Amino acid sequence: MKTFSVEIVTPINSISEQNVRYVRCPGLDGSFGVLKNHREGIIALGVGEVKIENENSVEWYATSGGFAEITSDKIELLLESIEKSNEIDIKRATKSIERAKKRMIEPQDKIDSVRLEASLARAINRLKVSKK
């Protein structure tokens, strides 16, 4: 069986997955998949979902971006944040969406529109991944 390991590192946490068959990540130019013996490289990641298929299960994670370093037998994901689908606080994500939409409708001088749009994208992504 062709498997590899995945190491996920954030500023506050690390997760290690073994016996991984497939990983799909949100690249800046679109999602990409990785199997064992994938071409080595470093790829920038955006807001989106990370899918990890093990021999017996599929795990979904919400991420806000970072980098993937791919070698022939390991992927290391260096991420700003990561949340497993079943650990996402749905109420918090919903409130974040409502707050961001309200700020877009009622703009204030000191609100940075780029940060506001990024916050909305992260909250929408978290809510979407929570349903997987």
C-alpha cells in the first residue's frame, strides 16, 4: 500500500497523520491533490479545506492558509490555523459571518475592507467544512 505521513504545524498546535493515501489542499491557484511519490515542492495555500484520506477514514479540516512542503514520503503543512470539521464552533462561525456582513453594509471609516473580506471568507469556509 502506498502511504505517507502528514505533519500539520500551526503556531499553537501540531497534528501528525500516518498511513495517509491522499491529501487535497487549497492552493492559491486552486485545489491540488497529493499521493505518495508526488513531485517535491513548496506550495502556498489559501483559505479552504484540507482533505486527508487514511486507510480507514477521511478527515476534513478548515484552514486559513499557509504553505505545503511536499517530499516523496511526507507532506508538512505550515498553517496559520487549522480546525477539524467536527471541532468547529458553528455558533461562533455563524456570528462571525453575521458580524462581517453587517460591517460591509454599514461601513465605518476605520474598517479595513481587505481584512473584512478575509474574515468573512474564513468564517464561511469554517461553516462549510463543519458540515463534512
